Amino acid sequence: MTRRPLATIRAACLVICLTVAAASAAASQQQSAGDPLRPGDVVRLRIFLEPDMSGEFLVDERGAVALPRLGTLPVADWPADSIRPRLTRAFAEYLRDPVVEVTLLRRISVTGSVVKPGLYPVDPSMTVMDALALAGGASSEGRRDRVELRRAGVRSLALLERTSIVADLRLRSGDQLFVPQKPWLSRNTWLLSTLIGATATITTIVLTR
């Protein structure tokens, strides 16, 4: 059996990684196109065979992000769909044929009837349920079948399905996912049981007289 040269195997791996990274980046950028980054958002960077240069990097209050080798870059001034090609060209100054994957994580708030309300960076490719899981999921009083998207005072309701992804909501930085409470009766089933029991007792007393 003839062994393939190491260079050939490496080249094949590079082609595969290029294809996967390009598809992933394209999907992420399509979801975020036209919506620039804001302070508090995160740039998730993956560079093939360069783990020390990969990671998650916070956009600071000036709208800039500090990246390995490249220094501080004003990413908030760039269209979202231009970030990956810009970074690829920049890293090409230091790396040969860099394979760069960029995911833009949007900072949103998850509030309402959840276990741990707060601010979270969300990947557009996550499911909505995954995003809610960052906040510990719905509390015992929260609805598990729907969520409200609140943006600039406008509310829209979304039904939760396991296949629903964050990109379907077209989230922007500063958006709020709000989990409403269950209906009052669902939260107070003990009272309904008590009333039924009391009614049954009264009925029995009346009938036995």
C-alpha cells in the first residue's frame, strides 16, 4: 500500500477546513449582515492550526476589539459582512493562506420568568431554547412554549420549537428575550385542587343529610 505524502494529506485537510469554515462564516454573516457590532458584543475567532490566536474577544466601549497580532481594530465601524474578509486579509500578513472563521455574538438580555436573568452573548446559529438555557431556562412559573422579543418598546411573540434558531428572530444587540409567566391558574393548581376538594366535601355533607 502506497503512503500518501504528508503534504498531500495536509493540503486535503486544508481544503476541507476551508470549505467548512467558508460555509459557516457565510451563514453567520448572512444572519448578521447590515447590523454592525456594538460595545459588549463578542467576536469569536477560529484560525485553522492557530489555537493561540483563536478565542473570543470583547468589543469595548469604543467599538473596538483587540486581536492577536493585529492589535486594536474599530470593528463597530465595519459592516458585519465585511469583518471576516478584512480579518483574513489582515492575518495573511502574518500567516500563509490563513483559514479564518468569524462568528459575531450579539449581547442580549434574557429576562422575565427565567432562573438567571441577565446579559448574554448569543450565537445566531444557536436555537432559541439554547439562548434561554444560558439564563438557566424558564423558572417554575415561566412558560416553556413561547417567548417575547422586545426591541425599542415593540413586542413580538414567538412560539418555541426545538428547531427554532436565534437567526430566525433576527436578533440585534440590545434586544431582550422575555419569558412570560404561565397563566394564573396554571401557577396556582394547588388552589384549584383545594377548591375541588372543598366542593366535593360540601357536596358529600349535603347529600348525606
